Amino acid sequence: MSGELTSTTGLRASHADRDRVVDVLTGAAGDGRLTAEELDERVEAALSARTLGELAVLTADLPVTADAVAAEVKDVARIEQNGGSTRRGDGWVVPRRLEIQSRLGDVTLDFTQAVITQGTLRIDLDMHLGALRLLVPPGVVVDTESVVLNYGKVKTRGHGDTGAPVELRVEIAGQLGFGKVLIRRTRRGVRKSPKP
């Protein structure tokens, strides 16, 4: 039995194997099972792992269930601020709806390492004198047709359609006064999370 385990864990890891482990790690961080520092260390180790055994060590103390991620998905999340800035980055669990109320501040939503469990996110925006920044990998599309601009603007940077299947559609509605929505497309693909 131990010989069989050794032969399996000594096998070379594929890109798909590494991606699966990174998905488990980001889900665990979203659950609060890993700190940001632990997540960074383990993701770095996963991306440089050569064997399945090296990958197995990184998730040995974590449960691997779709329910853990699904339970964390909120129907509605809110960001309220008066000045300052807010960022959602590595391992954040994308809700079904996000309400943003911001005055004199910036909000950054980075989808490149987000935990995505459903196909649509609606953002209800009420922003004045600030910027909403979205970092979107291939597989995430943004619709700003329902945003009312009062001396505001929408700018998109980066490469257009890459032919990647749509994993998440972000629909932004509401109003933007004296501010901007900045959409930056990245080359890095979206990380799929386990679905219940």
C-alpha cells in the first residue's frame, strides 16, 4: 500500500493539477481557514510544485468540499464608504449582488483570483467623486449599459474578446457622478471554483 502511495505521489503534476489545488486554497482562504500570508505561500508552492506529492501536502489539512464555498456565497454584499478606498482581491467570494455606495473614494474589484460560483454578479452602484476599478481575466465580461453617467466616464483597457467561455457576467447599474468606471482586462484566465 505504501509503495502504491509513493508511486502515485511521485508522479509529475500537470497544469490542471496545480490549478485544482490553487482553487482549493483560494476557497479555504475565502472560508477563513487560511490567512492571506498562508494563502500566498501555498499558492506559490502549488504553482512551482513538480509532483502530486508536493501538491497533496498543501491541502492535507483542508476539507475539499463544494459545500464550503457554496455556503460562503452571499446573496447581497455591501460596500459603504465616505472617503478612502476598498479592495476585494485574492480569494474573495463573489456574491450574487453587490451594493456599492461611495463618496470621495475608490473601489477595486479584482476578479483574477476571485472565487466564482455562479454566472452573474449584479452591481448596484451609487458613486460620486471616485473610481470603480475592475480587473477582469478572460471569461469575465462586464456590462455597463445601465450606468447613468453624470459627468462620469467608462474606460476599458486591455485585450478584447479572447474566445474564452464566459464564466461570469458582471452587470453594473446605478449612477456615477464626477467619477469613472475603469475596466482592465488581464491575460490571466479565471479560476473555476467547485460548484455544488
